[in-house]
Amino acid sequence: MQAITTFFWEHPLTVITFSPLLGALILLFLNKRDVSLIKSLAFIVSLIDFFLSLHLYFYFQSDTYEMQFLEKIPWIPDWGISYQVGIDGISLFLVLLTTFLTPLAILSSWTAITKKIKEYMVFMLLLETGMLGVFIALDLFLFYVFWEAMLIPMYFLIGIWGGARRIYAAIKFFVYTMAGSLLMLVGILVLYYLNYQTTGEYTFDLLELMKTIPPPAIQTWLFLAFAISFAIKVPMFPFHTWLPDAHVEAPTAGSVILAGILLKMGTYGFLRFCLPLFPDATIEFIPLISILAIVGIIYGALVSMVQQDVKSLVAYSSVSHLGFVMLGIFALNTQGLEGGILQMINHGLSTGALFLIVGMLYERRHTRMIDDFGGLSRQMPIFATFFMLVTLSSIGLPGLNGFVGEFLVLVGTFQANKLYATFAATGIILAAVYMLWMYQRVMFGQITKPENQRLVDLNLREVIILVPITLFIIWIGVYPKPLFQKMERSVQHLISQVNRPRIIKVEREVFLVSGPNKMVYWTNVPRIKE
């Protein structure tokens, strides 16, 4: 036992990331008829992983931007590939969000999944390992492995346990993400060889690659290669068309994970790679990214207003909400970036809870059409209370988590560009329209369908699922300071990387750049010292 404890203290990220994988391997040896044992073990493994991840929060040092809990082991040294992992204030809460939502998603599947339960739980645990790996990888090759590996379990979760059009949705999800991933792979390889030309060293080490940056012209193409891949995953307009199909057809737990965590991989990719590796291209693309984000905010809200399926409405609302995240990121100031990162967490909680609530309703009525409901608050008062709280969180009511994130995003955007902030603010108004209108039609009025008169309120298991999420919704809305303290130094450092001093000496095609990491442009001539 002491050896296990020592190993965890020395390698916490490895233990947290691969514990679900170990749990999945154990499940493979269980008899598929032991349904209760399989469900219980999957839930316990994911719950233990969440409690282990709390170690990261309590031992995270807020006074530094440096990567923490670093682990680096040579993997393929001849190619400069290593198993290198670590987290900072940007990735910390994404790891915690992943370990927090996964056990709740598994618990939500307790009665909803009735076929191939063993395989389902195995894929859920494999998916958790893949997602955690994406957020902790500091080696580009390792990041790409986790990025691609995560697609496989989600593909099967949608394709096997999804709705009537599950095969179409699963293939569309896979093809879109894979196409973007191939562009990113090309960008990774170009960085790899350009770094060798400059330093004489083959490496995929992200921290080393950040110390040298390509010339602006090359940055533009590399930024596009990475950005298109991440934009598909966000998804940004116009790369969003795979999302509604995947959300609507996925099982409830799949929708929760998809909205709560997988979409954040796209926004995280911009923060972790595009901004620090390609600072000149980042500034060049601010207008385009910001305009696309605003279009996504307004478009997602308008399309949500005309949806007849509750799940489809929540799916399109994600396009709108993630637009706020992207707008905050490319404001490139402290308020905007911190608001964007916080809004990533808020969206995971609020939209994840909305999908859980829709799933609970679907289990009772086997329909998600808004017109099939009405007057449910009389039959299900506890359900109506949770639904209202999460709805208000999603539209950004002061005192709840959504308000803090959206307010900071708008403040940061206003400082950067007043016109952008003005257009983006309309998205908040539209969100209140479609969310409250949906809630009114589902929960209030007269009960016109006989089936609705027989509905029962939430059971203990369902209350246990929703209570932790609502507690975090209220806590972040009332007292978000602990989150900002953890991310502040990392955000400030990221801004300094993008806004670092530029060219200080020009001799024909030779450029020298100074900054906190003594970065230089790649050129065809030897490096110049200041």
C-alpha cells in the first residue's frame, strides 16, 4: 500500500489518467451477465478517479505559471518522442471537469442503457482516459495519440447506443474530426522539422517548441492547420454541422460528455497551441475568429429558437455558448481569457446538466418533442426546480455561474473592440428568449397529454446526479475567486507570450525577437545574440 501511495505522489497525472483504463481492463474479465457488478465497478472506478484528481487542486501552486506535476519519460528517444505530461492553471479545471462529469454520466446510464452494458461501461472508461490524456499531454506526438484515441470510444457510444440515425451521426462525427486531425498532424510535422533545422534537435516537446517560433508567413499556414482542427471540435461556425446530429442521436451520457468535455478540447487547443506557438498569426486572425464567434453566437441562438426537439435546442445552444468562449480567448486580455476559460467550465456544468435533465424526461415519456409536454411542474415539482435552476444558469442569471463567465467575456471584448461586444451581447438576450420559452412550454400550462398525468418525479439516484452540479453552479456564481486564483498566473503568462516584444533588429531577412523565453524566428542563417 505504501508503494502505491508513493507512486501516486510521484506520478499523480499518470495514475489519474490511466486508472479508468485499468478499470476498463478489469471489466473485460467480468461475466457480462453480472450487470450490477459491472455498473457498480465502472461507477466506483470513475468516482475514485475524481477524488484522486482533487489532489491536483489542493496541491496546485497558484503563484507560478510553470507547468506542475511534470512527468517526462523517454518513449522513442531517437525521434524526440517522450511521455511528457503536466498541467497549469488553464488545464487544471478541465481535468477536474472531466473526472467530475464522468461518474455522473455513468450513473445517469443506470437504467437508460439496457443492451451490451459491459461494452458500454468499457467504452465510457476508455473515453475518460483519452480525454484526460488530451488535457495533460505536453508532447505533441503524445497529444495527437490521445486526441485520436478519444474518437474511437465516442464513435462506438454514438453508433451502438444512439438513436434511430445513430450510424449517420457517428460517421459524420468521426469524419469531421478526423479530417481536422490530419491537418493538425501536418502542422505538427512541419513544426518538428523546422525546429530541427533551427536547433539541430528532433523533438515534439511543446515547452521546447515554444522557445522558437517560425517566421510570420509560415505561422499563418501552421495556425490554419491547427485552428481548423480545433474549430471543428469547438465547433465554430461554419464547422458546426456535425454537432446537432451527434448530440441528438447520442445516448444521454454521450451527450453529457460531448457537450461537457469534448467540445472544450477545441477551445483548449487554441489556448495551449495556437496562441503561444503562433503569436503573429494569432493577432492576424483576431478579426476573422472574432467575427465567426459572433456569427456563431447569434446563429446558434436563432436556430435554437425554432427547434421542436428539446435535445436539439440544447445542442444548438452549445454553438452559441462556445462562441462566447472563443470571443473571450481572442480578446487577448486578462478579463476575456479568464472569462473564456471559466465559461468553458460553466458550459460543461450547465449544458451537461441540461442533457441529463432531457435524458431523465426521455426515459419517462420516450419523446423529446416540446409539443408533447406542458404542465409538468405540477406532476414533477422537484424536476421543475432543478430544470429552472439550470435553465437560469444557462442564460446567465446573476448569482449563477453563467453570469460570471459571460460578463467577463463581454468586459474583455469591450476593451478590445466595442463593436464586437455590442453584437455579442445580443446573444445573451436571445438565450433568455429561447431557453425561457422552452421552459414555459414544457413545464407550465395545462396538462393536455394523458401520458403526462402519469409521470413520476425524480428518484433518489437522479437527485444525487443533479445536486453536485447545481451546488457548483451556485458556488461559482457566488464565489468564483478560487478558480481565478488558480488560473491567473497562467493566463497572464499566455498573454505575455502572444504580446511579447517583436522584432528588435532587422538585417535583410534576419529577425531577432526578445521575450520571456528568449524566442527567435526560424531563419536560414545562424541565430543572432542580442
